[in-house]
Amino acid sequence: MSELAERFETHDPGEKQVAEKIRCDACPVMCYIADGRTGACDRYGNVGGRIVRMDPLTILDHAAETGGAVVPFVAEGEAWNGDLVNTGRRFVTAIGAGTTYPDYKPAPFIVSQEVEGVDLVTVVTEGIFSYCGVKVKIDTDRHIGDEAATVRSEGEAIGHVTTGEYGSQMLSLGGVHHLTGGSKAEGRATCDALLSLCNRKSVELAIDGGATVIVEAGKAPVIDGKVEHRMRVGCGSATIGMFATQWRGLVDEVVVVDDHITGVVSEHQAGKVLGWEDTGIKIIGRRSTPGRYFKVSEPGLGWGGTSIDDPLSILGDWNAKKGARPGLSLLMVSTTGEQFAYYELDDQLKPVEKPFPDRLQKSVGLIEDNCEPALCTVLFIGGAGGSLRAGVTENPVNLTRSVQGLRTYVTVGGAPVYVWPGGGITLMVDVTRVPEGAFGYVPTPALVAPIEFTMRRDDYVRLGGYENEIRSVEDILAKGGEYLNPRSNTDAPVNNPWPPLAQLRRSTANGAG
Ligand code: SF4
């Protein structure tokens, strides 16, 4: 049983012990915690009879993040001390902030800061997301499982294979049905896997009828024990288009083997334009358009995401009437350039493998050079629902409208998010842009994610915000908050912009409010 699973089992206190313990009310689990111990999620503890958030509140220092010249920024009332680290440009994240649960109270921190003449407010809370999951993009053309196949972790169903993208396989994991709609074990395994993936740890996933994949955000996928190094340069047809000129004059025929579209240069439009002659080749597969073939084999872990190890198995008989002749040369290559072979037709028009000629090495190397490194990408997706919004404003729908109207800028641990159009606040964020260890969980089960809403102060007041709760960054640094945890400054990740003045200024220009 995993550490997380054990916590699920053990969080419930015996009634007898309750009297000596104090209750944490930061989530519906309501742990009773003994002095010196932490609750079920490890995020809160009993320190000397007070409930304390065990991790520090994280404050990001934004300085020189663009890599360009450092422009000293000094907040009002501060004197620049000459350090290149600009302590005036800070962002109070929700990492370590605590939650609004049970939702009748304002967010743990409502921070004011004037930046370049714009009076901003950032509302900061750790949201409890029951509706959440991750989308995983795995850069590989290998077949890891059929669309809609179940994805498992620790033997439990936690998601499914979804529609593949160009050069990548996609997984949709988590969601409320796996977290809370199935068995207790399914919910635990789902929460455990989501938490690890969001915190950039590796997770082994088994796909029904498919492969076992080790996924870690920002790292190469490991498929059935083999590290995937390269993302394909394109489909077989695109590869023909890109490299046909490189092969002209060096070889009589080129076949780019690909599970999606296998390309044949002599028939392909790119080859025709270059004056490539017919070779009498026959591809076993479904011809789409000239030089482009679907379904040359079943999908698999072989050449170009097919199941084949011998590329000749996709060739039929060569036709002498259409150009086949003894000595005709043939290059077969995969879409990553990792697999390649060279053949010449014998007197019976059968391809015979020959040593790979030097003259073709460069073109195969060019395919490899044009491949990007294969990575796993993990996007957290969650819905900032009804109760979370109540910590921001007394009239929650106003926050939704403000986000949708681009008057409120949403971040997760300071990282920019994509907010889906349409109703609600459904957001996605690349977990590699969020500071490490920012995600937590509660045993309901649900994930805990930091979320910050930044807007102009006058907008905040207008949408029914808790004006009396607004505090300065300096005050928060000096005094902290309800959960008594220390504050910790750290450099902002590169490329996470702060503040979003361009957007917020635009909202003014549009007369928003
Ligand atoms: S699970 Fe964590 S947040 Fe919830 S009550 Fe227990 S200690 Fe508090």
C-alpha cells in the first residue's frame, strides 16, 4: 500500500482520543490532530496547540527573468539597495497559503501591490479540486494503446487513452468519476497518480491491451522499458516532402515507414515534381493519394509506430513493366531516422539488403537532426468552482464574469493558465511552470492546487471583494497569516510573467469594470 493510501486508512481518529487533539477545519475531512503530529494530508499540523500550515508561504521574486537587461523596479516607499535581485517586484503565491474551507470566509491572503502605477489586488488561496485531472502528452509515434483503452495505476483504472495528436499519444487521467465515482481504491490510486504527476514525479501507467509507460513531466517517456529519444519529424508523407531533394540522384526509391501515412517518393507529388521515375514498387496498404499509404501494418512498437521489424514485409512484388529492374536501389527509413536499411533488386527483382552506403548517411542523419526530443507533458486541468470563488467575493459569479472578461488574471503558483471559454472557470496549466511540490491532496479524495486571481483594485472592489481584508505584501511578509507558517522567498521561474499589466491595462482601455 502506498504512503498516500495508508494515510487514507489512518486519518480517522478514535473518539476517545479526540479530547486531547485539536481539529483542523481546512477541508471536509476535519482531522483531529495530536500535538506534534500532522493531519491526514501532512499539510497541517498541531504545533503547541495551534493548527499550523506546515509548508512555508511561497513568495516569488521577479528579477531579470527575461534574460535581458535588469531594470530596477522599486515599489513605492522602498529604496533600491543596488542589488540586482529586485525585492520590490514580488508575487505572493497560494503555495502554503491555506484554504477558504468551509468557504464562508475570505481567502487566506488578499494582497495589494502597486506596480508601475497600477493598483493591483491578488487573491490567494489553495483550492480543493474535486473536479480535476491531467492531460498527458507523450511524444512518440509508437502505439501505446487503442483510443479509449483504460489506463491503470497500481492496478486501478485512473483514465483512458484519448485522441492522438501530431507525433504524440495522449492520455486523459483523473476526473471526478475516477476520484470519487468508483471504489475507494480507485479514488486513492487516481489521487496518488495525479498528485505525483502534478508534482513532477514519475508514475508507471499500464494501458489495457497496450504498453506500460513511465511518465514524468518534462522527461522522456519510457515505453515498455525503453526510453523514447525522439519525436518523429513528421508523418511519412511529410518526411518525403521535406527530404525528397536530399535523396534525388542518390537512390532510386525511398519508402518512409509510418503507422499513420507511409510515403513512397517515386509516387509522391514531391517526387513527381522533382522528376522521379517510376520504380514498379508495390506497397501493401490502403492507398490514400499517390505515394501516401494508410495501414501498412497494425500499430505497434516497431518501425514508425507500426508493428513491423522487417520493413520488406510491407512490400509486394516489383513490377518490371512499371520500372523495376535488377540493381534498382531502395532506401527504407522510419520517421525518426532511427531505423533505416538499404536494398538493391537482384535478377529476380527481389530486394537484397546491402551495407548502408555512405552517400545516404547524411540524409538519414538529417531526419534524426530534425526530430525534437521526446518528452512527457503534463497539464493540470481543474474547475475553480462555486465555493472557492466565495473566498474571493461575496458574489461568486462576478469573479467568473471578471475572469471570462479578461479583467482578472488567473495563475497557479504564479504560472500562467489557459482558461477555457464558456461557462465556469476551467483552467489548464503546464505543471513544469509551477514551482515544485506546489500540489497537495486531501483524502476526500481531491487535489489541492494553488490559485491566484489578480485584478485591478477598483475592479476587485466593484465585483464585491473583501476590501477590508486587503493587506500589503510587506505586512504579509512581516506577520504571515491565520496558519502561522513562515514565509519563504524564492526566484520566480523563468518566463512566468508578473505582473500581467498589459492585459489589465487593456481591460481599462476597454472600459471594463
Ligand atoms: S486532511 Fe489535511 S486539510 Fe483536511 S482536515 Fe486533515 S489536516 Fe486539515
